[in-house]
Amino acid sequence: MGQLERRQFLLAASGIIAAPRIALAQKRSVRIGLLSPRRRSVIQQPVLKRLAERGFVEGKNLVVEYRSADGVVERLPRLARELIEAKCDLIFAAGTVHAARALIDAKSAIPIVFVAIDYDPVRAGIVSDLRRPGGNVTGIHLSTPALVAKRVELLRELLPRARRYFVFTDRFTKEQLDSAQRAAEQLRVEIIPAVLEKPPYDFDSAFEHGRKAEVDVLLLLTSPAFFDRRETIYELAMKHRLPVSVGSSAWWSGVGWLVGYGVIADKSYSRAGDIAASILEGKNPGEIPVEQPTEFEFGINLKTAKALGITIPQAILVRADRVIE
């Protein structure tokens, strides 16, 4: 057998040996957990879709354990332990820092993929470094507090006469509120906060507080409690003829907010599915950099603008990625 023939034989043999290994990898069944502060996490559908595209299909070779705190974050530590005891191969910490903290405090070696919607994972102590998170934790950082400052700037440009910005705040929004207040100081507008503490939140009373304070616009921060009640908030805002600014594209679905600026939600959540698939395929989570979105969406709803008697300057309109007419 010549050298070339011998090399071809060895390559063919290695392919025969490798094929069953690939098949076994494709058939491997895994169990993942999803820990969320709300009843149905916004990351669920895009994450599962991406996992399916990567070969992990729910009902075939993927079992998903869902645990929701139904808005009561004190339940999260117990739910985290339940997912660990279920022997999950990987657990998602969805949305808030409380979910990620509950899993880390449980001191399990199970890989954790967080989707940091309303917090900075470095500042919160979830990871020490975005490039090299280390340990068993990595994920997606949506930079929501920083994006809030950009939304304040857009509102200032869109509604130059507005001076009093109404802001709902709860236990999920502290970093965002701080960011909004810093931006407001620089732009010489005033933040009027309404603190919401005990769910279900009394939005009627909150809007009444805003009416008495003579607010001009509602800057709606990102909170699971606000997201779940977004239709109610929209209806009350329109009743009070109050323009509303929201964040990521997830907020736009089915609701007529005036203006939005934030990440393209499904793309970001899908990346969390990619990270999870890589870990399930053998990659070390501590060596996977925490990802930050590079694509953002600026949307304007002309129907709502017309209903509120607001004229959108052409210079702003041409910059919009999404215009609803």
C-alpha cells in the first residue's frame, strides 16, 4: 500500500469511527432549567427555538424544567435549589439579578447562562469580568441602564417642551432609575418617580400621582412587573394623554407606545440559546465571554403621535428603524 493510499485508508477509517460518536452526540438527551421572576419569561421562545436549531429539541432530546417566582423574588432561592436537585445540565437565569444571585448563592457547579436585562452583571457581582467570566457562569448583558440614558436624550429631542419625566420604579429598576436621573440632570429635565412596592401594583394611583405632579411624559423602565401589565399601563397612559417611551423591541408587541429604543430582543435572547448549546456541546462557560448586543432599534408610532397631537420632527423620523403608521 502506497503512502497516499495508506493516508486515504486512515482518513476513511477515522471517519467510520467518528460517525457513531457524532450520532451519539446528536442523540444525547439533556435537561435544562429556566429560572424566572415572572410567569412566562420573554427569553423562553427564542432560546428554545435556537436550541432546536442547534439540535436540542424539547420533547425529543431536551427536557425543560420551568420555575417561576410569579413576581415574588423571595421564592427564587427555593426554586433555584429545585432546579439543582432536578440535576439540570444547565440553568438559565432570566431577566433580573435576583434569579442569577439565587443560583450563584446555591454554590452549584451546574453551568449558568444569565440574560441580564435590568442590571450590570459586573457591578452586581455575578461575574468579575465580561471577557473572562470564569467559574461556571456566562451569558448576555443587555446594558439596559445605559440605554435608559439614551432614551432620555431621545425624549428631550422629540418633546423639547417636556420638562417633567414620570418614571415608575420598583425593586427591579434601581440601576435604570439612577441612569435616568443622571441623564436628566445633564439635560436639565426633572425625574418624577412613582415607587411601586407591593404586587399587583396599583397603576391607577400611580397615574393619579403623575397627574397631580403635572408630568409631561412617562419613561417606562424595564421591569417584569411592568412588562406583564403593559397593556394596562398603555390604556391608562392614553387616558391621561401621556406619551410613553419604552425599551427593547419586546415591549412593542401589541401595544401602541409612542417611542421605543433598545435592543432587538429576539436576536439577543437567541444568542443566549447559542451560548447554552455551546456549553451543552462541551465548552467551558467560564471561557465564553459575556456578550453585549451591537444592534439597537429606534421605533416611532405615528398613530399614537397623531392621537396625542404630537408632530414628529422629520429629522427624528428619518432616523427611526421602525415607523408604525
